[in-house]
Amino acid sequence: MNHIVTVQDAVTAFAPDLEPTDAELNAIEREAPLIDAELELLDVQIALLDRPVTPLGERRLRRATNKVLAARAELSNRAVFVREGDAA
């Protein structure tokens, strides 16, 4: 019987004390406003699941959605600006 094994090294290190790098922590920090906005949107969506939609609920959902879109646009614009700055 032939056993099938991989010939590549493991993609992820298995050290239990492996900490995130500074670059990974910086990326998380840059994306924190978007993550917060998405969590707020999720909270609003969950709150509206089991009750009838009211004008206040619609307004909360619209505001949370707009906040997510604004955070995505800001993050996207910042990434483009950094890339253009690196090229110069």
C-alpha cells in the first residue's frame, strides 16, 4: 500500500507561542473602523430579525449600512494612496 504524503513544508507554523507580526497588527488596526462598522450593522440586522420593521428600524439599518460603505471607501482610498506614495 502506498501512502500519499505532501512534499511541501507546512504553510502555517505550529508553535503555540507564535505571535502576530507588527505588519499583521498594523493591518488589523487599519481595518478596525470597518470591522466596528460591520459589527454595528450585524447588531442592527439581528435586532430587526424578530420584530416588524418600523421607520426607526429602517433608519438604523440605513445608517449602519452607510457607515460600512463609508469605512470601506476610506480604507480603499487609503490603500490606493499608500500604493501611489510607495511608487513615488
